[in-house]
Amino acid sequence: MSHKLSIDEYDALEQVSKLAKMAKPSACISRNAKRLTGIKLLTYRKDGTLELTENGRQTLFIKQCIDGLRAIANNPEVVLSGTVATFLGKKGHVMQNEETGRLEISPRGRECLADIDANIINK
């Protein structure tokens, strides 16, 4: 993710991912469409509706993984979506607790979050 996105822009990406094909975009999507298409996270279909590009899907997934990792770090009771939990498990950022059966953040996951936070502060 080479572009720094605002919370509003991430929200617009999320809304586009859930938007029905011919549905009218929300004000949030309309407000952010120009920049998000300019950095190639969204594109216009031939019929004029918006869709996520491959980069847009990847950016949104990375954000969901980071948010999921933060959620597990703060509250092990949180249930993550299947794809996010699988990805974080395969990468070794979360592990299943043998006693409770719940996910918990691994030392590698804590290092990753610390690195993300350090990069956000330094930018």
C-alpha cells in the first residue's frame, strides 16, 4: 500500500465491495471516487458503475487483516472472518489457544503490529 488512505476512503472501498451491481453509490463513494480511481483502487465499468480493481481488493484485505490483528490483540473473544483468520494463521500472526480454542496473537503478530505502528508514527 504505497498510498496513504483516509478512514473515509477505506470506508468507500468497503462500501463498493458490498455494493450491488446497479445500485446507486453513497455520498461517501461519490466523494472519494475520483481519487480512488486515480490511484487505481477503483475503476468504472462500461455501464458507469464502480468496482474494485485487484489492487483495491488487496488494499482492502490488508486493512481487514491489520484490523483483525488489532482486534485479537485487544480482545481474544473477537471472531474474525474466515479468510482473515486463515491468512493470519498461515502467516503465523495468530494461533489457536489449546485450552480455550480461541485465536490469540502470536509473538510474530505483536512484532508485526509494533512495526506497523512505528511506520505510521514515522510517516
